[in-house]
Amino acid sequence: MSPVDTTVYGPLPNYVGGRRVEVTSEIRYPVYNPAFGSVIAEAPESGVDHVASAVDVAETAFEKWSRIPVTERVKFLFRLERLMSERLDELAATVTREHGKTLSEARGEVLRAIENVEAAAASVYHIMGRNNLDISEGIDEELYRVPLGVFGVVSPFNFPLMVPFWFIPYAVGLGNTVVVKPSEKTPVSMTLITRLFEEAGFPPGVVNVVNGGTKSVDALLSNPKVEGISFVGSTSVAGYIYSRGTASHKRVQAGASAKNFEVVMPDADLNLVIPSLISSFFGNAGERCLAGSVLVTLPENHERVLKLFVDAASRLRLGYGLVAGVDMGPLIRREHLERVKRYIEVGESEGARLVLDGRGVRLNDYPDGFFLGPTVFDEVSADMRISREEIFGPVASVMTVRNLDEAIEVINSSRFGNAATIFTSSGHHAREFVSRVEAGNIGVNIGVAAPIAFYPFAGMKDSFFGDLHAQGGDDHIYFYTERKIVISRWGNPKQIVSTH
């Protein structure tokens, strides 16, 4: 029997001030189950007035929320973490339906979101300031960190829960309020999880969700009451948001595109390497900013690595992510599928050798799904577009270099600097790679260099705009709070000499 999923979510409301608000809009975005090509929900375009209303509500909520003792605020996060853990399977299934990734991948995404709630609950205690007694006789000086107000969170389609949770729990845990604009391609998960914020007891207006596309983002950028924007998406949009946001004196952290290189040295253990490469290049159907994109080999191991890699990739089972045994799901949209196919045509026209062509995949159970099989190019050079531009799909470019020095040179010539990995049994090679490669997230014998929640998600060059990165560490504390300096005199009044 062919797999069937008739789940439909219908028109999605905004979530403002603890209420679900229906939005009347001529522009409505269809949300697909990409395995079947069927519409499962519809997201409205929130105009300037809708966004302004959400910001106003968030600003009002901030006045009380920011004054709740930090020891009380974290209890809301504890309750949210428990509720998300209890609903993990339900949340993961929703992610699979609207994005297409496998249930295992969706569960991993939800677990990462939960980890960020846990990390945020722990990290809010690190907002302690510092003080000095008697900087002058009878005068003390102190530094406090205080929340700022309303922050906008604009998230991408590929991780509809994990990425918003790089920001939301930290922002609200530190005393701010948020207006979240999920991707119009995958807004269902974020819309549904607002119920858990309610069950956790968050006051109305602390967390708000507005649906929409470009107009909604522009409304957040132009609203003077929004203190800052947290964003993940393409480099072109990240640059736009950074420029618009900073021009209006907002704080901006904007994660952007990537082109990630994975170097396999001749001394690497291929029993470890090949499964790691398959997960990196084809997990999430290649739709992630930490996905492997260019596989770099040396003459000594090229043929062996290529054969094992292609053999493993060709065995991956495609299908609906909620079906047991499926290894890889579809791409997000037919338009994106066609875009990735065009890159395959570009690779062929540039002279790369197509070793495995995923365009021929035919799935009888999913005739309308947006599927593309794993695709592998060999004989790729550093000047080809397929080795320089982000494809965001299950397409691997295999390149051969003379030595590690050339591999590092090729990596550093990229305009992007999100992630890079080396597979080796040599500590010297690993150390050279780590110290010289220009990338924010570096893996050593790790296919996907994804930082745990209490570390920041780093990025360099055109992969990040701003100074303070997403997720844990100290960056979120500095981004979502401001310093306040207090200089006070409490000396004996008789000893105070007027300076006037």
C-alpha cells in the first residue's frame, strides 16, 4: 500500500498577545508536504499594521516581563523544556510534514531546540555584572546588564524549530520579548509551538508570531520599537537585513549562506569517513548550512574515496520521512528542485564529470513529490560555479588537490566561511587545518561540525553579518542585553565636599 498522510493544518493565524489572530490578506503562501506535493497549510502576508500591532503588544509586555526576577523567568523555560520533551514526537512529525526531512532528522532538530532552552535556562545566571568599591573615597562603581526590549526573529525554512530556538529562549530568558517571523515555506511548527508557550505560562505578549514574507520582514526592520533582529538565511537576504537594520540603529546578527569543504587525508580511517560524509552531504537532503558541499581528496586516496562514497550514496533510500527505513526526503519546493537541477546542468557544462545523477530518480509512491537523488560530480576545479556557489541540495563536488596546503588554499579562497572538516589520523595535519582554515565551525573527523547549544554558532566572511553569533556562549548575553554603569556615593555627608 502506498504511503498516505492526509494531515492538513489549514489557514494559519498570527499569534499576538496570547491570542490567535486571523489575518485578512490578498497574499497567502501555500505550505506543502513536499513528499506528496500537496498543500497542507496556508500562511498570510502580515502587513505593516499587523506587524506593528505585534510589536506594540511585545513592547507593552516587556515592561512587566523585564521586571520579573531572573529566578522566576527561568522557571518558564524549565516548564517549556518539559512540555517540548513530552511532545517531541508530535513536534518532529510536524517538522517532517512541512519540510520533508526524515523523522530521525526532525527528532534531532527538536532535540537541538530543547537543548537551547536548557542552555538558555542555565545561561541567564551569567548576566551578573561587576563592581568596584571606593573608586574614589566613598564612591562605588557597578556594571549591570539589562534587557533592551523587543527583538525580531526571522528564521529559514530548513530548520523551522531549531533555528528560532537559537534565539527565542535566550532573548526572553534575559528579559526581552520577541516577534517571530517564521519562513513562509515552513511556518506550521512555529505556529503550533505557541501552544506550549501558553501551557508553560508565559505572559501574553512575551512571544508573538507573525506570518508572511518580505513585507513582514521589512515591517520589522522599519519599526523603530524593534531593538534588534536575529536572522538566518541566504547571504543576499542577510546582507540586506544587516544593512537595513544597522542603518536604523538596530542590533543585527545574520547567519548566511555556506560552501563547506570536507578534506579526506590518505591516513584517514575510511570506515569512519564514509558514513560521516554521507550524513554530511545528503542529510536533510543537503538543505542545511553545515552540509558538506565539496569533497577534497588527494591523488593517493582519490579513487578509493570516490568509489566508496558513490556506492554508499547510491544505496540511500528516498521517500516520505515518516516512513520507516527512509534515508533521505524531498527538497522543499518544486522551484527549489528545479534550481538544484540547473546547478547540475551548470556542472556538466563546466566540464565536471557526473558520476552519480540524481535527476533520474522515480518514486511511484510519490509521483508529485519534490525528489532528487544523491548527485556526485568528480573532476571539479576551484574555478567552477558548482564549487563556489551554495547549491543547497544533495549535490557533491569532488576535487583532487596535491597536498594539505593546497586544500587549505582552496578553502580559504571561498567567499564563505561557515564550516570546514578534515578527516585524518595525524595530529599535525589536524592542527594545521584548525589553525589556518578560515571558517567559523571546524570539524576534525566530524562530518557535521554543529556546535552544541552552549557554544555559539560561528561563521566568517560572507557566512555571517554582525559581531555576536547565534546560540549559546556569551554572545547572546551581549546581543540581548545592554550595559548600565552606576556610580554612587554613600559616604558620610559631612565628608562630602561640594564641587559647585
